[in-house]
Amino acid sequence: MSTHQGEGPITNLDARIAEAQREGWTGEVAGLEASLSSAMEKLAAMQAASKNGRTADFGMPTFKSPYGQVIEESRP
């Protein structure tokens, strides 16, 4: 088990980057590196917030209610 919560996904991304590099999947490497960078930023924010007794805000999405929207049925 990881010492710190959130390190598991980073370890997984490191392994996936290494595999993509071995296989020569350059596009995959670039995408995974971007994901790794974002994951590391989020982990740092979680750790900083934890030290201050707060929670980290990652901008969770909000969902608008579907009520009141008109959905037309298409008929053949």
C-alpha cells in the first residue's frame, strides 16, 4: 500500500510511460506525460491542503437538470 494517498496512479502512469517508450508509441508517451504532470499537480495540492487541515478543490463538474428541456422524437 502507498505511503501517501494518490501515489498509486502516479506509479501506474510511470509504468505505462515506460511501456509506451519501449514500444515506440510516441503519441501515447506524450499523452501519458501530460496525465502524469496533472496527477502530480493534484497530489501536491492534496498534500498541501492536508497540511493545512483543508480539502483540495479540483473543480468537480456540476450537472444541470435535464428537466424543462424539450427533446423532440425523430420519426421515420
